[in-house]
Amino acid sequence: MIKGETLDPDSPDGAAPGEASVIVKLSGVAVVVGLLAGLLAAAFIGVQHGLSHWLWHGLPEMLGESQAPWWLVIALPLIGAGLTAAAIRLPGAGGHGPLDGLSMDIGPREVASVVLAAVAGLSFGAVLGPEAPLIAIGTAAGAVVVRDSASPARQVMMIVGGMAAVGAIFGNPVVTAILLLEMATVAGPKLSSMKVLVPSLVGLAASYSLQVGVGPWVGLGESVLSLPGLPAYPSVPLVDVAWAIPVSLVAAALAVLALRGGTLWRRWGQSRPTGLLLASGAVVGVVAVVVTSVTGVAPTLVVMSGQTAMVDYLGLGSLGVALVVLAGKFVAYAVSLGGGFRGGQIFPAVAMATIVASTISIVSGDAVSAGLIAAAIAAAVAGAMRLPFTAVLLGVVLTISAGGAVAVLAIIGAVVGLVGRLAADHRWPTLMVAESVQTGPSTSKEGA
């Protein structure tokens, strides 16, 4: 482990080695942090995905069922809520809630409760993404490598670790790099210094090398964000330009309204957090049962983040089924956001956006438009996170297999989503907490 006394990124000129020397030293430490954060992130993703698959597929098969029976669909989120409540009682209180913004202030003492709360929620059905706990795991890795709490280098390495870990789920490291730059615009000098950004890139590269391999080693396996089988999209049809704005408005509105609903749900139950968690788990389970009963689709299209069900959303056969699944996903997402579960905002918003885009192909009878999917995804991410460049890149990365023209529609979607979010912030200022980037001492905002 590294003390870090000589790696002060904030030292005045003349009092410490020059900027280039400091960047080089920090980058050397960033390699270690990136590798450690990448390994821990891969382990978390493996455990969380494995447990999710066993609970929602393996366990029903053991019971002789083709999919989870109704009682299990209700029981699993309730059990997850109870386990989350227990994890929140540990030091660190499970970390920040999904409405509290992206945080890079979780240290080794708090990370156990964060991991336990995240696995309990995400695997048992909470409709949230894994990006927030991954960032927490990475920041804890950075704090372990640089142990001196008084050293500014420790805070830098926590940021490096957070970015390196979250890159494990985004796959393409460029997405994470753009995310870091946008977060820097929000946080200001805390993140925008080259003494932070350059080591973060180095740590991200080190982490990504674990996925893709180096030399003869094939790596741990890459997390691929992509929608396979989309029809070719070499140019932008005028009809898609016309549809892009209403589709983006709907996708962004759903993301923003879910945040608003989650905020109100949390406010309603803030005096009884355990009861709120259990109520939220019950709502998620009941909604999934209702959607399955009405439409016949698998309950896994409602529960969890939706990240692994994207192709299924595009294959929904009728407008009525798509709208019922969308409504169920929206309600489950809103109560998961505000109910005390731990996780991120991005992937359920992407899932809802995919359903919105698929409804156009259902109504028109045409093949699903990759451009409209890109627009909807970008709008939803911009609406949820106020990060338009990250939104564009996610929309493009998920649909780029169809052709580069999807970027045009992704940009339209991100702009529409951001404008819609700014309008919502003016109407509901409490939503603005979701854009915060915290890098100071760890605190819990639960119940605030």
C-alpha cells in the first residue's frame, strides 16, 4: 500500500515537483488503483449477475416452473428490502441513495454496507442500475491504495478508482471518460484539474485491460453495451427526424417523472425508512405480477434494471403489451428510486426509453428504427442525469451496430432530454439534487 505524501496534486508551484512530475507519479499509482478497482468491479458484477440469474431463473426451474411464480415474484423484492434494511444499519448506511447523485466519497469502512445493500436490492428485483455501487467500490479501492487520509492524493485516487470501476459496466472506456469530463463540469476544480483527469484516464485504461486482455492473456471478458440485430441505418430518414422530438420528449418525461415520483415517495416515508423499504419491495413485486398476469410476459421485464432485457423490449408484440410493461417498469422504477434501495438511475431509464422507441415500430408496422432508439435512450439519460454528452454516447454505443447515422438522432434526443430536464428543475427544484457530484467525506442523505 502507498502512503502518498509526495503526490500532492494541489501543492503550489515551487513547493513540490512540477505539474508534469506530479501527473506522472499520480498516474503510476493510478495503474495500481485501476487494476484493483477493475478486479473488484468484475467480482461484484459476477456475483450480482449470478445471484440474479439463480433467483429469477434457476430457483423457479428447481421448483418446476418455467418462470418465477407469482408468490416468488412478490417475495423476492420483499426479501431484498429486508436485507437492504439490515445492510443500511452497518457503518456507511449502505451509501447514498439513487436520488442523491453520483458520489465518490465511500471509503473502506463504508463499502461493505454499500455492496451488501446493492446486491440485496439489484439481485432481488429493485429497478435500479449497478453504476452507483460500482463507483463506491472503486473509491474504496483508491482509499485502500493511498492510506493517508490527510493526503490530497487519496481523494484523487478515490476518483480514479470510481471511474475505473464503473467502466466495467459501461464496457467502452470512452463512455466513462466522457462521464468523467461531464462530472468535472459539475464539480468544478475538484475534478477538472489535469492532475485528476489524466490519472483517471490511466486508471480507466488499466481497468479496461483486465476486460480485453493483454498479450496472450484473453482477459476477464468485456461488458458489451450493444443492441444486436438492429436493421442497417446508413442515413437518417426524414420520418425519423419528425418522430425524434416526440419520442425524445416522452422518454425524457418518463425519466424525469420517475425522479419526481421517487422524490415524493421518499418524502412520504422518510420517518419510517424500514417500512418504506418493505412497502417499495411489495410494490415492485405486485406490479410485476400484475403486468405478467395482464400481458403474459416474464416478470423479469419489470423487475431489475432491464439491462439484460433490452432485446425483449424490442420484441414486444403489441402496443397494449408494450404500454402495460412500460407502465409497470415506470412505477417499479419510481418506488425503487425513492424507497431506500441502493443503485443507480441510468439503466432503468434506458430500458423505458427502449420500450418507447419500440412502440413506434409496433404502430407503424415497420422494422424498429435504430435512430429512434438512440434518440430515446439519449433523451432518457439526459433527463435523468443532466449529462447530455454521456447521454449521446450511450445512445450511440448501444445502437452503433446499425450505422453511424444514429449519432444524429442521439444528439437530438440528448438536447430534447436536457431541455426537458431543465424545465422540470425550474418547476420542481428538489430534482436538482440528482446532478450533484460528491467527493468529500462520506455522508448519508437517506431520509433528507
